[in-house]
Amino acid sequence: MTRLLLASVAVIALGTSSYAADLAARPYTKAPATAVALYNWTGFYIGGFGGYGWGGKARADNTDFDDDGIDDTAAFPKMKGGFGGGTIGYNWQGFGSPFVFGLEAEIAGSGIDLSFVDPADGSGASYKLNMFGSVTGRVGYAVNDMLLIYAKGGYAWARTKLSVVDGADSFSSSATHSGYTIGAGLEYMMARNWSTKAEYLYADYGKATYGPAPDGDTGRIGLSNHTVKFGINYHFN
């Protein structure tokens, strides 16, 4: 009986040693990690930008503010020039979703303008877009978390000044236009809390009334343009 017991213990011990050796020989395998987004766009941000704008056109119903009933210059020359300004906005991105929704407001000072002179009599006019801005919604798609491709659109306004040089009929008049803007852009998270962007927008600011001229006449001018801007944003999230 004693011999049988000792033989059983020996077999159990031998089997345990072999199992332990087998475990030691097997390499340790770490459980696969769950994919986690590197960045979430949710939060407030502020930024600055600069860019270049050009026509469309500034169209006039009665450019010369005269009484002959003829639209002497149906369209001013195309406008062009630089601008710079600031941005404030908010983004929201659902957890695990690549779609980003936002609201953004911008304002810019501008050097976009035009001028022309009538060589026949030396009369002329200049028209300047002094300031413009927008309040827009944004819808974007985050590629690999760090690159945001987006479209935007909404309300746009512009503050302008018309100056006419025509002897005794010379005058200046300012007006505010209201219309819409639409466009698209790219934004890249280049470092923690900092992103850069490139954006194209088309804006139609509608018509506004200018004058009166010294003879009491007024005229309406419609304004539209294209802009390309580059900017940098700081994100508070």
C-alpha cells in the first residue's frame, strides 16, 4: 500500500513539473488595446486670421446719382485687397463619432476696395469694404482625429464707404450690407490646444442705399466677393 501511495505522489509531482515548464516556455501575450481617439474637438476656441479678397462685383442701380434715367456704369471694376481679423467659436463632437458640429463668429478689418476715373471729365469714385463679419454654422468630419474637413454657412454683413469726385456734386456715404456666406475649409490640430486652418468663402452682402448726393439723389449698390483666409486657433478643451 505504501509503495502505491509513493508511486502516485511521484506521478503527480512529475505531471505538475511538466505543466509548469510548459507555462514557462509560452511567451506572455498582452491583451489587445481598445482603440481610443487621440483628440476630441469639443470646446470653445479663439483665433486670428488673415487673407485676400476679390470680386464678385459692386453693382449699382444708379452709380452716377443723376436724373437721366440711365445706368451709366452697370458695374464697378472688381474689388480686391487684403484683410485680417479674429474668430470665436464652439465645437461639439460626440464620443466615438467623426462628425463635428459648431457655431462660429468672425470679424475683420479690410483693405478690399476699388476705384475708377472717367478720363473724359476727370470725375470718378472709390468704393471700400472697411469691415465685414459673419455668424455661421459648421459641419465637419474629423479624419484621423487631427484633421477636420468642414463646410460652413450663415449670416454675413459688411460696412462700406462710397466716395464720389464730381466737382460740386462730390460726396461720401457709408452703409451697412446684410446677406449670407457659404464655403469650406480644412483645420489641423498641429499641437496640443493649437490648430491651423485654410478656408474659402463666397459672400453676397445684398444691396444698401448710399447718398444723398448734393442734388438729393440716392443710389443702391449690391456687394459680393470671394475670400481665402489662413488662420490659427487656440482650443480651451
